[in-house]
Amino acid sequence: MKYLARFIFWVCGWKIDKETPNGIKKCVVVVGPHTSNWDFILGRLAFIMYGVKPKILIKKELFFPPMGWVLRALGGIPVDRKKNNNITDLAVRIFEERDELFMIFTPEGTRSYNPNWKKGFYYIAQKAKVPIYIAYVDYSTKTGGFHSLFQPTGDVEKDIEHIKSVMGKFKGKFPENGVY
């Protein structure tokens, strides 16, 4: 699969960042800017090339056959957002149950313009006591990958601004939809 992913990237003119998650066993990964459905495909291919098996929390309504099988194979974990579930506690429990876990989030929560990021990824990282890996997709340079590791300080607003400032250097497929 790694060679196929590398070939697809090469044919499309994309490359991945040299920064690698070597030595990291557990982390929350925030990816941005998220402005297109292509981001998922590019990200999934990049994770294959890095040798990382990411997990993504996805609403359970999408887990019907055969789509559910595909979503699970791609790292999807079904969550029931209608029940009074605490998604943060569920995610923390998943971190506790595994020796290795890269849990992916797009903090904008949508592909449209949204200056108000969802902060669940931050609280999950904090409560699970794992770092946040900032990852990106940059359509202007056709590059994507891991940028930097970030340890939450407890100052949510300041930390989110830092993450936004890092992601602000990159352009999504539809830059007008980016938050930065």
C-alpha cells in the first residue's frame, strides 16, 4: 500500500513533509486547513506513506453496509452524537485501551468558513495526557504532512491561536474557506 500511495502522490505532483512522527505512540492530530473532501484522500494517502494507522471519530449514521465496512477499514470509529454521550470521555477511553493511537481531527468542523473552531480535540488531548501533532495540507505547494508537535499548556484560547498561526501558513484547496 505504501508504494501505491507514493505512486499516486507522485502522479498528482504531491509530496509529504520530511517531519515524521517517529517515536510518537499516541497523539491527537489536528489537520488543516480543511476546505475540501480531497483533504481526506490526500491525508489518508500521506498517513499510509508515514506508516501511521489513524483513527477518526465519525457519526454512527454513516456506518451502514457497505459504507460502514469501508469507513472502519479507513480508521473510522462510530460515535452516537444524538445520545447524551461525552465524546471526550469516549475518546480518552479509546486512548487508554490502546498502546498506539493517532486520533485525527479537523478543528474547523466543516469545509466551509468557520472562525470558531471546535475545541473537543484540545480537551481530549489534555484529558488523555497526549500531545497534539499539527498536520497540514498545502495546495499552493502540493505538500502535506506533519508539521510540529505541540503540548497543551492549559490556556485553551492561547494554544488554539498558536495552532491557527501554524496552519495559517498553508493554503487549502479553497483558501477563502480557511479560518486563517
